[in-house]
Amino acid sequence: LISREDLRLYRANWYEPITAQLNGGYTLYTAPPPASGTVLASILQTLEGQLQPNPRINVFNTLRVAEAFKYAYALRTELGDPAFTDTNRVLQKTMSDNYISNVASKLHQLTRTESYPEYYGASYHSGNKGGTINIVVQAPDGDAVVATSTINTLFGSLMASPSTGIILNNEMDDFSSPHIVNSFGVTP
């Protein structure tokens, strides 16, 4: 499936990080599409000034956080790999002061919540319900950690680890195998 030569020839793509200014003079640097850094930036910017300082659990804070996640996750449906999808329109929309203040205003006036993603602006283009997330974090001293989470298709390989119970992925299904059509109907 993957040869030593494939690995030798592989070159990682470098993308400039998404930056977002936050209260207190902080700057968020996060991963651009196809990662969901834009989603994180949207959540944090939307919640600025929305949460009531309270050491106890506050139902209004909890509800506003949940709603901010719903609006931001609806944006994910329009994001994709910039090599194949025009993500600039979505980035400009979600990072704009107008969009952030519009969603923040909805959170401030919140009287009810909805359960269907389309209410929050989600638009679906495919039946793929699987998901993958990759995150790379680098510390000021140069240490770096990379984590990828995926099971590829529903219930992954249909097997679980006997020691942890974690469902094992079938990510190798994404690679081309001679004479085998993968789970998504892609031929070799």
C-alpha cells in the first residue's frame, strides 16, 4: 500500500496559521483548513464578553458555550482541504467582526436552543458521516506533539481492543489496493 519510496518522496505542506485577536492582548494561532482551527477561533471570539463571572456552574454560561459550539460546528460543513475546496469565502465570513458580533448578539439574547444543525447554518454536501481530526502543537522550546484521531468509517474496523475497548480504525481503507474498491466507492 505504502512503499518506502513513497515515504521518502513525501513532503509535508506548510500553511500559514489562522490568527485571531482575543481580549487581554492574546493572539490565538491555530491550524487552517482542513483542520478546524477556524472553528476554535470562532468559538473563542464569539464567547468574549458573553460569559458571566461566577465560580459556580451557571446555566446561562453553559448554554452560551453550547450554542457557540453549535454555530461554529455548523461552519465546519463548509470547510475542506484548500487544495480541493475554496475555503477563503468561509474563512473571510467566519473571521469577520460582523459575523462574530451577529452570533454573539444571538447568544446574548438567547431564549431557546434548537436541535437541528441547519438552524445554525450547517449545509451538508455528502453522506460521509466519518470524521478525522489532526492537531499539531508546538511549544516555545521547539517540542512538538502531533495527534490524529479517526476511525474512518462507521465503527472503523468493526473490532475493539481487548484491553482498552477502543474501536480500532480501518484507515488503511483510504489507500489504493489493487483490484479493491474502498468503502467510499473509490477504485484503485
